[in-house]
Amino acid sequence: MKFGDWFSGVCFNMVHRHNLVYNTCWEDPRLDRIALNLGPDDSVLVITSAGCNALDYALLGPREIHAVDMNPRQNALLELKLAGIRQLDFDTFFALFGEGRLRSVRTLYLDKLRPALSPWARGYWDRHVKFFAGTGKRKSFYYFGTAGILAWMVKFYIDRVAKVRDVIDALLDAPTVEAQCKIYADNRLSEVFWTRFIRWTMDRDATLSLLGVPRPQRLQLERTYLGGIAKFIEDRVESVFTKLPLADNYFWRVYLNGSYTPTCCPEYLKPENFRKLKDGLADRVRPHTRSILHFLEQHPGKLTRLVLLDHMDWLSVAHIELLRKQWQAILDKLAPQARILYRSGGLRVDYVDPLEVTVQGRPRKLGEILTYNHALAQELPPRDRVHTYGSFYIADVSVN
């Protein structure tokens, strides 16, 4: 192993083994809703991340949603949201997870939320519920966690270095994409943002680790995107600002401003959906702190929908045998006509289809039993409000 790969791996593991990484999900569930086509009989596995999308899927009424994550802090965050849905009124819940701050949070936590948490989650939030207190330099929960730290650094740059806060606010409030383009061009935001130092910073493995981007994912983009990952990020951010409507883009709003608004927020933060979750839909979401492989090996039932995010990029270089075992476990637990979604940082994935698995006692290449919906997978990403992934895959699987 090269020293650079080793050192990058050490940094990445230090970040992910000791920190909350994602304080909000960074995948657009609007795409997933179309691609998954969830129904009342579906049993879903999704990687937890910040739990936002598990709650989004619950609003569609599938039978059960298993939120699986190796990082117990991510499931502790989902547990806190589930406790809030069950124990709080909407206005208080929105203050916590919509505005990201509540001065009386510790009292509220001790009285209403803590008793509803698992022992591990209690221990974590006993120490870290102050993230919601709204005090200190980072006055929003959405500026905590490693991704939140990077978002806070971007906010600092906007407010104190580039001094373009008024321009950013105007962009977020622009009524049309045409108005966004004019604001972006008139204020020369491309020159303001993409300085040599910013490009250098975005090209560092240490920076990308804060966002949950491992070196193998970076290397995929380096191989397939002219200009590498820094140019990829630059192009994608400019697309968000100049080609997609920002009026309902809660992903970028929360990091640029530190909070959602009542009209620009995830579905679980809307009053009518909060009531649906409180009335029972939230009970269908079940957190599990373990690897996908271990969950599948122990899960007694069959799954109809899997949302694997981009985690296979993490395994694609040094852990390819583990990835093969995971796919074998997936196939062993799938119901007939199951569907799998996954994303990649790279523009194309070439490590999945060659994997050899056993189906009905016969060795098969994975690409022989996955049927990809390429048309829909190409149609959806241009609408993606996050716009940071290189590729998107929708695969139907028949294990019969």
C-alpha cells in the first residue's frame, strides 16, 4: 500500500470512528421516491446517515424501514429525532431540527427526550445535546459534526472573508433560475468562491474526509473527470446556483444559513407530515448499529428495497472481498422482484457487475442478475438538488 493511501485511510478512520459525520442527509429523497416506488408491503433497508431520508420514506407507508449504520452517533441522531416526534409538539420539534437551536434544550432533553433513548444514545446526547443550545461561535446544530464544521468554515468565508452574505441571501430568495443566474454572474461569484486556495483546499483528502469522502471515491473522480475532484465540485456547485431552483433546495440552504425555513425543509419537518409520523408511521423506522453485512446475516425476514447510498465506493479498492460477501448476503435476503438503489462519486461504476456470487447453487456474475433501469437513472440526476454525486443506479433483482 502506498504511503498516501495509508495516511489518507488513517485520517478517514479517525474522523469516522470518533465523530458524528452527517448532521443532515446529503441525498435527495425526491429522486428516491420515484426510483423506489414504495408500497405498503415493502421492507426497506437504508443506510442511516442523519435519518432524514428514513423518515421521508416512512411517509410513504412501507411496512418497515431498517436504518443501518456502523457509526452509532448517526443512529443516536435518528433516535433523537424519533424521540422528538413522539414526545414534542411540532413547534418545539421544528426549533430543534428546523432552526437547529433551542436555548432550553438541556431541560427539554432531560425531561422528555432522554428517557426515550437507548443507553448508548443517552450517553452520547448527555455529552453533546449542547450542539442545539444556540450559543458560542457555532449557533446551530447544523454547524456541528464533521460535515457541519466544514459548512461553518464555508459560512465564515462567505461572511468574513468574501463578504458576500447579502448576495447569498439574494440567491436563496431568487424567484426563478434566471434571476439566480443574473445574481451569480453580476456578482462574479465564480471568482469569489473558486480562488486558488479554495481549489487547493477542496483537493485535500483531509478536507474530503470531513464530508465523508474516502480516498477511493476521490480517485474514481480523478480517473474519470477532467480537472479532478476540485473541478468536479466547482462545476456541481455552479450548476446548483445557476441551473436548479434554489427556492426548495433545503440541502444547500441549511449549510449556507444554518437553518431551514418552514417552506424550505425536509418533508419530516412539515406540520402535516410530522402529524403522520407521530400518529404511527415513525414506529416503522428501526435503527440498527452494525454493518450491512452483519445486519443481513442476522435479519430473519426478506427485504424488497435497499438504499445503499455511496458506501460501496469505500469498499471498492481495499475491501473488495468484503463487498462480494455483502452482495451475497443481500441476495440471500431479498424478496422476489427486489430493487436496489446506489450512488457513486465516480462517473461510472465498474466494480459491482464483475463480482461473483452464488445463486441457487451456481456461481454467477452480479451483472448477470441485475437489471438496470438506465433510462430512469439518467433522467433523475439532473433534478437532484444536492448535485454532488457522479452517478446513480437503479437495479432490479430477481433471485428466482
